[in-house]
Amino acid sequence: MEEFKKIILKNGLRVILAPQKGFASTALVLVEAGSEYETRKINGLSHFLEHLMFKGTEKRPRPGTIAEELDALGAEYNAFTGQEYTGYWAKAQSEKLLKILEIVSDLYLNPTFNPEEMDKERGVVIEEINMYEDTPMRRVQEIFAHLLYCNQPAGWDIGGRKEVIRRLTREELVAYRDKHYVAGATVVVIAGEFDQKRVLDSIRELFSRLKRGRKVIKTKTKERQSRPGIISKFKESDQTHLVIGTRAFDIFDKRRYALQVLADMVGGGMSSRLFHRIREELGAAYYIRAGSDLFLDHGYFSVSAGVDHKKLEIVIGAILEELRRLSREPVSSNELKKSKDHIVGNFILGLETSDQLAGFYGGQEVLSEKMLKPKDIMDKIQKVSSDDVRAVASQIFRNEKLNMALIGPYKKTETFKKILRFK
């Protein structure tokens, strides 16, 4: 893997070049704007805007033209909206890179927001919201975030509320885009095999019209909690979907690598502690996993599972017991090595394609503006000690940080409140 390069253009646009010989090429444009940059009145606008960017440009006014051209190039392409940034990308054979770059730049720079297409897409976005509402494995994650952060942007759904999507105006979309989609908040990432000079010249030409401006600073997320929190959504279902987690820290915290190793031990694979105990020993769940979500000014650790209703209390108790053990007992050298090797191995596999590599570098740039090479991250993972894992466990596995979200046939939570605590 060759060294990446970062170039800042005169207008403030950041360009990341990540050469990867012998691979298809990816053009990715990221902007530092997502659901955490919204107000309650426009919650869901970032995601709605992402949809509409594909619906026509000044150069390609007919809806469907962008998809037709990319399909004709044999490209893969998509877009996504997160809490802290939005991305637009396409991947194709290396000789077609300049063409897909031109198309992606066009949809990013020159959307027309046709009112008729806007009204059609409202229905599409609302059906997407409905789909997630009917997918409890995903929906419970959104409910958990709401429990943690309540009525502030970090606690709102990325997709927004249906009543907001129905009434958003073209003027609101244009104003939001003008404010956030500026050169200082935009990153263009090119990964794969390409001629660096030609690509950089093309980016300079294509993005020369991008409005100058600095990125907007999002509202700071506030943490408020003094005892275990619980939220439950009633739904007739064949299993209970749950998330048990604790408040942690932001993405800049040096403990994030120890937390990553801890999460792998707890639920990072089929040999993890909870997979063995909950699935193999109790036969109580098909899926159970653990992980951490760290952002600019907040973060959390969580365990997710789909559980047999009859075994729910047993499972809750087992999860809490395993988490507490990590704060009290040192992990063995064998378990520590296995988890670190598992993380590193999956990390390497996750960079095997140009779109994954583009996301790796681009994500670092938009969140921290300080990029680590893959080897740097692997080294930091390998340096995590048993004491590091135990220390971070003791710091976050506390009752005043503990939370649980449930989706299942429950109208009351009193029973769960009694058992939701570290002993």
C-alpha cells in the first residue's frame, strides 16, 4: 500500500490521494454536515438532501440520468448520511475514474432540487423510515441513542421525523446546503490506481466553483446521567431486541484502542465471551455483539442482541456480569492476544478495496483532520495491555453510566429497573 497524500487547494478544499496499484478506483466526496448539525425543526434534512442530490443537476436535469451514466460505466455508487458527515461516492475501473469523478462532482456541486422530484422523494424517504421502524434490530439502536442524549441532535434519528420530511421546503434545503456544503467543510478522496497529476488537475478544475467558507461548528453534546436509564418500545415480536451500554468518551480519547480490544473480547466474534455464554451455553440468542461508537464530543459502548423473551432477564444478568468481570479481573495473555489479532486481521481485510480505503482516510480527515496510516493503528492496538483493558472497563462500567433500550412485548419496565445495575 503506497503512502497517502493530503493537498489543500486555494479555496480550502482538502484532497486525499490514496494510491493502490492494481485496484479499481473510487471517487469519494465527504462534507462535514449530518444530523448533528440540524435543529429540531429540520431534523432529517441532511438525509433528505442526500437523496435529492441524485435527482438532477444543471448539466443533467432529467431525473435518472446520473444513475444511467454510472450504470453504463459499470460503476458501483451510493451515498450515505451519518451524524457528523455525509458522503457521495462511485467506484469503477481505473481508466474510468475521471468520468466518475466528473459525475460525482456534478451531483455534489450543481443539484437543481426540482420541486416535483422533491415531492416524489418525500415518499421514498418516508418509506425508508417506515422500513427501519419495522426492523427492530436497527430501530433499537436509534432508541438507545435517544435514551442517552434525549432532545439534542445526538439523540435524534438520522432519517428524521415523517412530519418534518413532509413539510421541508426547497428554500430550507438550499439554505442548509449553502451554509454547510462549502470548500472548508469538504474532502475529496481518491483511492485505487490512478495518475495522480491528472486526477489532481481534474479536481482543481471541477471544484474551482465550490463556494469558499469554513465549516460550521455543531452544537456541543451534553451528557446528563446519575443512575441507570431504561427505555422500552412496545411491539408484538418473536424475540426481544435489546441494547445494553454505557457512556464512554469521544473519538480523540487515547483509551479508544483499549475500548476496541475490550469490545472484541466481549462480543467481537464467535469466540467472544458473550457469544459463548449467551448463544452457545444458554441458547438464548442468534445474534449478540459488542462495539463502541465514538464521535466528536461523545461516545458509548454497547452490547446488542435478539433474545428469547423467556430468557431475557437471565441474559441481562449474564451481560452485566461479564462486563463487571472485566473491571475486576485481569484478562489472560492468550485472550488479549487473540482479540488484538482478531481486530488487526479484520482491519486489514477491511481495507482490501478502494472504496473501503477511501472511507478509512476520508473518515479520519473529516472527524479529526489528523490521519493515521493503517500501520499506526495496528501498532496502537497491539500495544494495549491487560491493565489498559481493565482500567477502561472500571471507568465506564458504572451504574451512573449504564443504559438499556428494549423493543418487545413489554408495557412496563419496573422488573427490568430492578436488575439493571452492576453489583
